[in-house]
Amino acid sequence: MTGTAVSRRETRRGRRGAQDWVATSPQISSRIPERQIPVYDLISNDGVELIHEASMRLLEEQGIEFRDPVALDTWRQAGAEVDLATSNVKIDRNLLLELVARAPSDYVHNARNPERSVRIGGRSMGFAPIYGSPYVRDLEGQRRYARLEDFENFVRLAYMVPSLNISGGTVCEPTDVPVAKRHLDMLYGHIRLSDKPFMGGVTHASRAEDCLEMCRILFGADFVQDNTVMTSLTNCNSPLVWDETMLSVIRVYAASKQACIISPFIMQGANTPITTAGAFSQLNAEALAGVAYAQLVRAGAPVIYGATLSTVSMKSGAPMYGTSETQVLTFLTGQMARRYKLPMRTGGMRHGAKALDVQAGFESLQTMLPAILAGGNFFLHSAGWMESGLSASFAKFMLDVEQLSILQRLTQGISLTPADFAADAIAEVGPGGHFLGCQHTIDRYQTAFFVPRTSDVNTYEQWHEEGAKDSAVLATELAARSLAEYAPPPLDEAKDEALRDFMRRRKSELPDGIE
Amino acid sequence: MTGTAVSRRETRRGRRGAQDWVATSPQISSRIPERQIPVYDLISNDGVELIHEASMRLLEEQGIEFRDPVALDTWRQAGAEVDLATSNVKIDRNLLLELVARAPSDYVHNARNPERSVRIGGRSMGFAPIYGSPYVRDLEGQRRYARLEDFENFVRLAYMVPSLNISGGTVCEPTDVPVAKRHLDMLYGHIRLSDKPFMGGVTHASRAEDCLEMCRILFGADFVQDNTVMTSLTNCNSPLVWDETMLSVIRVYAASKQACIISPFIMQGANTPITTAGAFSQLNAEALAGVAYAQLVRAGAPVIYGATLSTVSMKSGAPMYGTSETQVLTFLTGQMARRYKLPMRTGGMRHGAKALDVQAGFESLQTMLPAILAGGNFFLHSAGWMESGLSASFAKFMLDVEQLSILQRLTQGISLTPADFAADAIAEVGPGGHFLGCQHTIDRYQTAFFVPRTSDVNTYEQWHEEGAKDSAVLATELAARSLAEYAPPPLDEAKDEALRDFMRRRKSELPDGIE
């Protein structure tokens, strides 16, 4: 088992192996290593085929709506049974599966710093922060509308932590910037303040075009036409509606070989059947229809299969996270993604708590740990999620990224070399002894274990003397300390100037109001 | 997927499927259903055999100490290589495996109410609360030494919640009762206040005898001689020492076919090699040697294979929970338990936090969720664990039992009948609709989802208006409410009188001080 980037870089202060070294400040990641452990298959292959069959029949017999004339025309030409009056499209399984098979099973999401490019698919994993929150919980613990400054601070933090290898998209909504212009500021923030891969705007096709144009400036137009530099989030309006906004955005991105996450938006029991099999067969039909459409736009366009998952309380109507139903849906998503040879979107440190309490921790892990074992490839909402996604929290962000490091270490499994078995150390120490001073330990103690910087591992008495800080306090302090230490990665000045020129021009053309 | 006992019993108040019903107060469990989902194997069979080989060589070449003359004599007679001067016992793998094979792969832990008896092993699972805390966090949130009253309240709560099917042992240490007498009060508390299975005393052979005697009064002497009515916790003093106290307790219990959990006490890096393979090969050797010894006492005596797991911070020396290392050890414990056909001890909602914060939630789930997927059979410390086990918390207890219900539902997997696929409901609702009012939902909404009583699923505004209670507050209120509703199960008066007579006699014979 190898140490993470953080622990490898920790300063060696002594040779005795215990109390005398101190972790250095946060470090930018080297690559997140590929998953070395097996995936967890919840159901049998027969079960997988039952689900597949249910989804195929749904698409063949009932159909799905593509509420967009361009898409309907494309489906008609491709041979699907299209009803223009209702926007309904019935897709034969042979056509569907032939299209799905065109999608790559993995792809490289290129970063402007090639060292930070991330492969998505197979054993490779990308972790992106929370997406889309209108509110923040700031460093003073206040809940308020998010501002561009908050967005930029989240980008800075994501850049600095080793357990996030994707900068994200709309981490929070900068409500102090006009709706029609904020996609420009957000993309520029990802480009300027980080050199990790980022996600593009999806709220309008013209905004997706703007994001593409900025990427052409950054990467070169030729490169962008045939290489993925954005992975963007497109949602199905479940049940069974792909709308014009999403489809037009998929067209812009897929045509330029930019990746789309094709994500049904599942609130089990409300916009899906209450039963998990029913919910999944619908989800699967919706996702596959979207994947297939992207392939009609451009064969080989990278797509990610998955869904946004919650269960709806039949008591209050509220979304719930980390339920046994979302766990089952998560494992099924992995199994079906592998059946269709598609990268899998999943995960998220998601919860419904309004406070940084035990509920927040429980639900986040009930969501994220199954996603890891399910074989996820793209983990959205991996850090910062608060109160059903309405708020992005700086404290939760730091709590999550530290916990992610544990999960990422879990994916490395166990090393079983003769030295790992430590037979000589066991003989040297002998019954009743301790291993703290033996050479086998001294050789390894600096990288052996990961201690989250947001966790307290002192005694009760020490903890109490030091102010009885709970993990939210530790995390808030860590966020503030990290931001104080932030330094931006270098960016070519000519490109920076060109990007800013483009933004100035577009901003002058776009309206100022709330759309 | 079926509902839990709790949700099945919830009162039907309306037919429209959403806001108009209310969960009833806590209910005693029907049985916890058997695991229906596959276990997660982290390593290959080749890896399993590498670990097995390392442990066999350790026991054959280096040996393990049995610091107890009776045990040494028994090992000598069995054919092991015994060094009386050092207490070292070298055990040939043929002898060891022949003994291990005598242990049953599962057994029934009988409760005084046969409806509450629990099978341990295979797909069956027993969940017991925290064990051994000297402190409590009480209902006023104070941290103080535990009293008998606290112990009894935990027993009452464990009796009332459906997700615990074992009453536990030394849930917390009643420090207001003399050390030499408290085992009597604790066993009586389990017997009188609950009718779920319980654990016996292990701090001295004579105390184990007392527990046995009380069980003979309760169940009848003949029954107890051949049926398991206690499962008790015996720890190896890692590394590689079984001491006289534990061995003499194993002798008392195993001779009477009472079950022992044979548990190395693992603090990885301190009392084991720092490497996970080294730690596990030692753990495995220690556990198997203990299992084998129990079989020398009585062939077929029920034993549980497993360990207490923590990782030691190389920075502070403190134990850590929910690390990637303990997760790997947990999965390995499951795989090796299956290799040796033994029930598996694991689990626990264990953490190092001093506050009921996100750290507490994270670490508890990082520990418990892998234990569930690893195929655990006996889950100790399933509820109430606080600050590395030093405190038993009433609030954490309620938080944990609610979360356990989610994990227990996860073990039921997914139902894939035609009705579950809900094709008619999907057709009825159609694209863009919602499922809340359809017949398929109405038929199922009352049992469909589990909402933890300690979680808030309201909006931020509602939550704020209702006092901004975090989950610890909700849990404390739930604990108090539950205790107010407690009613004891019936107990035969003659047996009760006989039990109290025995306790009076024994208390008059035993010393009053602190041992």
C-alpha cells in the first residue's frame, strides 16, 4: 500500500517514528491512482439482463420524449419511430445498442497542465466538488447567497487538495454576476485559478459555445476539435423527458468531442416508480437514450452514464440521501455501466443535514462509500455538499476532501509482498512487545497512515484543553489557512489576455438581468 | 425489497401516499432478516492463501504464548511443541486446522424469549451495542463516570430498537457498583429489562461461573449445558499473548458450550507490524490459536473469529477508526472467516471524535459499512460508541441504531419481480408526470422508505423555525422519549426471585472494593 501525495511529502523531522513530525500545509495532488480493488456486484448477471430487458421494452414500446425538433428529426433519420405531435421517440434495441456501442469506454479529460489530465473510465477515477449551489456556508459560518468570490475560493481549494483531480463546474452559483454572463466568469475562474480539468456551462447552447471558444483560446482550436477538454453535466427531466436546452447543449459539446455526463435526475418515488427495480429501469432507459443521442451527434463522443440519486420521503416529500435505495441504485449503475461498457457517474458526499452534524457525516458516507465500491469513474459533488445541495460549505468541503483521501487509499487495496508480511519484525518484537521502535516500522512510519487534518485524534482531555473544537471548526480553520497559502498556477500571459478580451466582448453583448 | 419491522407497523392514516401519516413510537424488533446480498471479496484466493501461509508459519516457527499452566498442559497433551519456561506454544498446521475444523460455522444464541434467539453465522447477523465504556455522555450531554442506572437505560433502549437483536454485555461500566459484584448486576439487568440475547462476564473465571449459574436458573441447568445462551468477548493481548484470565474464561464458557468471541486486540502499527499484511497475518494467527484452544476445551464449542481493529497515528500514538487500513483488515477478516468456515466478528459504529460531529459520522460509517459488505455475523459496538470507546453516548446510541436500519435494509438487496419493474405505472404516469398519486405508489408508500428518526429531512427554513436542532439534539430527545415509553418484558416471578436470591448470596461473599 502506498502513501498519498500528502503523506509522502510530509517532512521527516526525526528517526524514532512517533511524535516528532508535523504534516506540511496542503499540497496539490499528483495523480489519483487507479482503482486496484474489485468492484462490488450486488446482483447476478441474470438480474442485470432483467433490468436491461425492462429498459429496452420501455424504449421500444412506450418511448421517451425528445422535446426538441432538431433531435426528433435526427432520430427519425436514424430510423426511430418518431411522433412529432407528442415528441415521443420509440427506439428499437438494435438501433439503441448499436449507437451506445459507439461511445468510448474511457477517455482522457485534458487539463491545461498535462500533468493534471484525468482518464475517465475503467479503473480511473475523477473527483469533482459540489455543483450548482445557490447558497454558501462561508468561513464565518453564515448562510448567504453565493458570490463570485466564493466560487473562486472553492476553485482555489480544489486546486490545492490532492483528493480532487477535477476543478468542477458551477461549484456554487455566483449570484452577484448576471445570469447570462456568469458562465464566462466561472470558466475563467477554473482556467486562471487552477490547472485541473473543468466542466463547461450547460444552461444554454450559446453558453456552451462560449465555453468552447474559451477552450479554443486556451488549448488551440485544432486541439479542442478532437480532444476532450471539458466534461459537462446534462440532466434528463425524469421521467422520460430530454428537453431542448439539454439536447442543444449535448449537440454543441458532442460535436466537438467534449464529454457529457448523461444523467437522469432521480427522486425515487416522486419522478420514478417507488420500487427500486422500476426506478432503475426508467433511469437506465433515460440514460441510454441520451447516450445514444450524443452518438447520433458524433459517433465516439465521450459520454458518462449515471444519474443523480435521491429517495423522496413519503412523509414530507423531501429528498433523502444515503438511503438503502440509493445505495442499491448506485451498485446497479456500476453493473449496468459495465454491461454497456460506459464510464460511470456516481458518488457525492451528499446529505440532507442543515448542520455539520452526525447526520451529515452518515449520509455523505452512505452515499460515497458504495459509489467507490460500485466502480465509479466520475464522482460529482465529492466535496462541499450541504443541505440537499442548496448550500456549498467551506467547512464541509475540507471535511470531505480529507475523507476522500481515505476512500482513495482504500481503492489501492493491500500489498502482499514478503516485506509486507513483516515476519522478521514479528519475530524481533516477540509476544507482548510493541512495534513502534522496530526497523520495519521506522522504515515506513512517515507514509504509513493517513490522518485527516479535520479529525481530532487526541485524548478527551487534550481536546478539551485545546478548545473542544469539533470537526467543523477544524475544517473551517483549515479552509481559511489553505486559502491564505494559495498561489495560482502559472498561465501564459498572451492566452490570459485573449481570454479576458473574449470575456469583455461577450459581456458587452449579453444582457445584465436575471434570466 | 421489504420494509423493516418498524415501517411495517406504522399506522395507516390515509390513502394518498404523502404527508398524512406519522411513524409510531419505537418498536421491539421482529427478527433481523438474513443477508441477501453478496459479500465483498477484496483479494483473490491466491491472496487468501498467502495470508494463511504466513499465519501458519508464524504459529509453527515462532509460536504464540499461552500464559496459563492449564492451557500449556492441554496443548502439550494435544501434541503441540510447548516451552514451559516461556509459555511458548508452536502449533503444527495439521493440528491447528484439525482443531479449527471442529468449531461450528454457525450457532444459535438462545434468548429467554425464543422469538428473540439469534443465529450467528452464514447469512445471519447479530448486532450488539457498545461494550466496556467507563464514561457516559448522558441525556443532559454531560460526560461523567457511568453508573448502573446508565447501564440499565442502555439495556432498555437496546430492547426497544429493532436494529439491535443482542442486548450486549458490559455496555458501560457501572462504576457505582463494586468491581467484584458488578457482573451480577449487569447480567441481571440484561435478563430482567430485556428478553434479547446477552453476553457474559469475562473479567474472571469465577465471574463467568456466576453468569453461567444465573443462566442455569433462567434457562434450566440441562439446557445450558448443551445450548448457547451467552456469547462473550475474549481478547488476545496482541502481539501473540493469550493470558490466564482470558484462557480461564474461555475454559468456563467453552466447557458449557457457551460462545466466545476470539478477538485479537489490534492497534495497527503499535502492537502489530505497520503493514496491513503483517498486521493481518499476526491477527489471524492469534485468532486461530484461540479458536483451536477453545476446541481443545470442548470440541464443537461455538466461537467467533474476528478482531478489534484500530490504526495507531504515528503522529500522536492515538487509535484511529475508519481508516483505509481498518477497512482492508475488515474485508480480510471476512474472507479468512469464510476460508476457515467460522462466524465473523466485526463492525462497530466506532470513531475517535469527542463531539457528535461530522467526524463521528464519517468514522462510524467508514467502519460499519465495510463490515456489512464483508459479511459480518456478530457486530459489536454497533451503537453508542463515543471518543474511542471511552464514553457510551445516549445520543450516539440512537443515531447509530437508526443508521443501522439503513444498512440492514441494504443487506436485503433488490426485488426484481414483474411488479417491482412497475411497467404499468411508468406507462400510466408518462413523460414529465409524477408517481406520488399512482396506484403502484399508493399500494407501497407506507413501507417503501425508511426515514431515520434522528435525521432532519425538512427544508432549511422549516428546520430553522423548529429550533435548528442538529441530529445530536434529535437523538437525545428520542432517547429520552423512548425511555419514558419503556415497559419491561414479562419474567417468571419464581425465576426472578431465584436470580435475586443468588445475587444476594454472591454479593455477600464478594469484596466491596475496587479490584
